[in-house]
Amino acid sequence: MTKLNIKSCPSCEGKRIRKVRGSWTGNFKGETYTVPNLEYYECPDCGEKIYDREAMKQIESHSPAFKRAKPKRKVGRSARSATSVRP
Ligand SMILES: [Zn+2]
């Protein structure tokens, strides 16, 4: 298991970054979705949020972006799929 151990904010280097757990709301193409009980890091100084692998998985499992692909285009499945989610 790879666990992130974040001690300072990668954005502002603030030391007050901490792990929080709670309901997280995301937005995908105007559609909001909620991930209950998500654990992630949040910097109270700049608002930066960092998600570790597990959090990403949870977000992905709730995000409409990762739901079973709707048959939009008839392109074969791509060998690579993005592993990162960027708003
Ligand atoms: Zn920060």
C-alpha cells in the first residue's frame, strides 16, 4: 500500500496541511457528484487539495467521467487510460 505522507503543502509549502475526511463534492461537466467519507489532504492556507491513490479510486468510482463509457464514438478501447483526474 502506498500511502501519502504529506507534511507540507506542495502549493504554498504551508505546514498546516492536514488530512481530512468527509463528504467531497466534485463537478464534472456541470454535473456534481458526491463522494461520501473521502479522505484527502487539505491546506487551510491556500485551499489546495491532495488526493492519494485511494482517494483517487473513490473519486473515480463516483465520478460520471469514469462511469461505464457511453457509446459515443465507435473507437476501439484505448490501451491507455488516464490515471489522473484534473478538474
Ligand atoms: Zn497551501
